Amino acid sequence: MSLLDLPAHPLRIKRKGWLLLVLFFGSLVLLIRTAIVDWSWIPTGAMNPTIVEGDIVLNNKLAYDLRIPLTPWKVFRRNPERGEIAVFQSPENSTKLV
């Protein structure tokens, strides 16, 4: 019996399977967060009572533009209308503003 005929250790197979699963779901979350939906924590009460300090807001990234994931390229763009709440990055220091 040679070394090649021995079966792989079951723990090694399970560890490899878990690693692949974690990498798959991690990359899936990264793609979803960069292209479809993101979340933002509200640090100040500037929009009280609509949005309270400490709230977490989900951002629909498909509402105003469609981007190619992990790139700055946009497929289409729509401007926000009156009364809509938008989250964008500050041109000065790249912080998220609501």
C-alpha cells in the first residue's frame, strides 16, 4: 500500500470545506455591499426626528445609479428627487453624509 492510496484525513476535508464556504460567502457579501445594498451608522442627530442618532440606515445603491462591482464605472445614473433621503461621500474627507 503506497502513500497515495491512503484516504485523506476527514478533519482536513472538513476544514477545507469550511474555508471555501467562508471565502464564498465573504466574497458574496463584498459584492452585494459594493453594488446593491450597504449600511450606514448615523453619528449625529442632524435629521431628528426622522433619523435619530445611533440608527443604522440601509442604503439602496441601485436607486440612483448602477455600478459595475468593485469599480467606479457607472452603467446609468438618476438624480434624487425632493423628499428622498440620500447617503453620499463628502468630497473633502470621504466620510458618509446623509
